[in-house]
Amino acid sequence: MKIGMRAHDFGRREPHELARMIKDAGFETVQLALTKAVAGVNSFADIDAPLLEKVRRGFDDNAVDIGVLGCYVEIGLPDKQARLNEVDKFLGGLEHAKILGVNLAGTETTNFPPDLGSERESAYQNLKDSVLRMAERAEKLGVDIGIETVADHTLNSAELTRRLLDEVNSKRLKVIFDPVNLILTQYDINNQEQLFGNFLEVVGADIAALHVKDIVLTGSEKIWRNIGAGDIRYLPIFKWLTTHRPDIPALREHVKPESFKIDIEAMKNLSTIN
């Protein structure tokens, strides 16, 4: 399991400088969102072939793998035209991933408050329509799609994620597992082994990347902590993944310059415990 980070946690920089900083810090791989991490790239419209070549060369020269190309768009919007505009952005992201030699392009699925339960099915159908369009392009390009399950988004549970995987039925559709994004309440914290264990049982075989962050929950506010200093118990998760999905990247989110070494050590220890 490669230990990595979210590239834009080191700020917007020129690709070679950014990759060198990541390498020097001790990370092996990244999730790279071009519009958040690369200087001068403020939207998808700013991405062109010369820019992609500069990014590819910068990361290759520093031997840093791009494990996930972050293409976060709103593919669950209720307005069809607005949603399809977002899908088009992701289709462009798949093309970028192909050029960069990145196997996985990832996104979430649009905020959906839990109290709108009666509208969940309609929101899910909009999401499925988007993902079907994305999967068609992904299959042609040979690039995987990583969908991230988030408790207060359209795709909010292991069971709904399994349904999407089965109904889209594409070998290119994968899952990004972020345990913290399944947490909403103290009840979830108290029952996290069951929550995470169920997620791994239901969709574990399709997980293509792990997001790693730690929190303490104060009311509904998530307060960020270094890995191992919060309430998330990662050992069972890492044990399962190192056994069943040892090839995936483990990507630290919310890296802090003053404490990232703590996180690297914690993640390396977790990934080597039998």
C-alpha cells in the first residue's frame, strides 16, 4: 500500500516544485486536483496539453505517483442541464487522466441533506444517469472512475453504493473509501467498527483508494487531528485493506507542514501490522 497525500495541502505551486516538496516530505503518491494544486489553473478551462505535459514531467522526474486525479464535480444536481455540464467536466478529467497515465479519476456526488429522504430515489436516478455517461467514456479510454461515498451526499451508504455499482455494471466504476465522510453523529463514532465493517463487506472488493484523516466530533463539527490522535480507529480498516486490496493508495487529507511526519509514521505502521 503506497502512502500518499492530497497534493493541494502543500498549496498551489508549479508542478515540479510541488512534486519535489511531496517527495522530500516522504510521500510516495498523491491525489492531484489540478484546479486546486497547480499554479495558474483556476478552472478546467485552464487545462491544456502543454500544462498536462508539464505536470506529467514534474511528477515523473521526482518519482511521485499520481494515484488519483481529483475531478470533483456536481454529478447529482437536480437540474439536468447543470448536471450534464458537470458531467462534461468530468469527461474532460478522464481525458486528462489518460494523458497523464493516471488510472483513477475521482469525484463525490453532490450534497444531499439527510432530512430530504423522500427525494433520495429521484436524486439517485439523476446520479446514475450521470455515472452511466461517465462509465461509457471511461471504458473507451481505459481509465477508472472513483466514486466517493459521503453520508450527507447523494451517494450516502454502502448499500446505495453497491446498488450503483451493480446497476451501472461497468468494470471501470470503482469506490473511494473515506471513513470520516461516513460519520455524521456521535452515534456513528460509537458504532464505527460496525459502520466501516459493513462498508468493507458490501463494497470492499471495488475500493480503489483510501482517504485517511482523523477527527474528534464536537456536536456536529469535525475537528481535525493527526492520524491516531482522534476518534477514528483505523487498525481494522488497514488490516482488511492490506489483506484484500494491498495495491491501493492510502492518501492523507489535511496534511499540516508542522506535523505530517506523525501522519506518515502512523500510516506506515498501520499498513504493516498483520
